[in-house]
Amino acid sequence: MHDITFIFAGFFVGTVVGLTGVGGGSLMTPILIFAFGVKPYMAVGTDLLFAAFTKMGGTIKMTRSGLVPWRVVLQLSAGSIPAALITLWVLKTLGPANPAVQHLMTSTLGVALLLTAAATLYKALRGKAAPRHVAAGQEAQAVTARHWSLPLLFGALIGTLVSLTSVGAGAIGVTVLMVLYPMLPLPRIVAADIAYAVPLTLVAGLGHASLGSVNWSMLTLLLAGSLPGIWLGSHYMARVPERVIRSLLSLLLAYAGLKLIAI
């Protein structure tokens, strides 16, 4: 019976991700903690590999469509992956099951969910602000940040957040990219966000696996549900009012964030 509920949870989260592009880590980790009673460190570790495998397919599809701006992906990864490795080293030193580390994870996860809720609501209200196309001759300018250090700094912040909480690479990442690369069209911003999340979540997830923080059987069941869910969600994306879904999702994430902070 428990197996079916894990598959259903994966299907639900996959459908939301397919519909909105948001909700992988920000929904799955709180569901595992609150609905299934999974320990925070185990929920985070399992969810990181869940995100890596689900976003890998999206990256391949977007690469074939020529949407991924690899220069942007490399700039963010240069900050996020070293930060993830440092965070994993700290977790290994302190021990992921340490009560103080567990409390830090739930508190940071709560803050990350509130930030994601704010970013999701912002996208719901202002989501059409990004340009749809790059003007002729402005490709190089579009993939150049306002300052060379900003992608490294924001990448490091997101890398730390993702390694601690499995949240941050989605809605927060898209919002950061819209600020850093204002000339980059929205489809390419989303493609960059998905593509840089793959190596980050893979590195962080494998790091957690080395600490014993991944439940492999649970991961398999979640993926069994999420992959058809993502297909279904992306299939019906154009038929569902995106702003309504994003607004409801932001309220749900804010509620989960406040609940985690209160633990």
C-alpha cells in the first residue's frame, strides 16, 4: 500500500512540474517529511537524485531544440558546484543525522520554500515580462550577466541551498536568471535553469548517497510515478490557466515553509 502512495506522490509532483516548471524539490521534500514521516536528511538526499533524473530528460529535449544557453549554465555551475561540495563536506563532518543538522535543514528548507513561494507568485503576476526573442546581433550580450561575479555569487548561494534542502534550483533559479540576464528570452531562461540544475542536483545527490542519505527503493517508486506525470502535465500545459496554478502553488509552498520553520 505504501508503494502505491509513493508512486502517486511522484505522479502528483511530476504533473505539477510538467504544468508549471516548478515544484520538484519544493513540493516533494515537504511531502516526504509531512505525509510519509521521512527524516529530513533522507528526504533531501532522495529528492536531489529524483530531481537530477527528472530534469535530465528535460535538458536533452531542450538541447535538441537549441534552447540551452551553455555559457549561462557554465557561469552558474562555476559557483554552484563548488558550494555544493563544500556544503556536503560540512554535512559529512557534522553528520547528516545530527539533531542540530536536522534542525538547520528544516529551518533552511522553510526559508527556501518561502523564497520559492515568493518567486512563484512573482512569476504568476509578472511572468510575461521577459523578452520572447533575442534581437539580431545581440546574442552575446543576452548571455552576459550584469557583472561577471554575480552568476558565481548567486550560483554559490543556490548550490548551498540545494545541497541543504533540495530546494532552490527551480523558481528561485528562474527569478535570479531573469534579473541577471534581462535580455534572455523566457524559454531560454527556463532551459538554462533546468540544464544547470542537472549537474548540481546530481553532485549533491551522489554526495548525500555517499553519506547514506538516499532511500533507493523510495526513489525508484517516486520516479515510476513522476515520469508519466511530467508527460501528462506538459501535454496539458497550454490548456490550464498558468497564473491560477502558480498562485495556488505559491500559497501551498508558503504554508509548508511556515510549518517547517515552526518545527
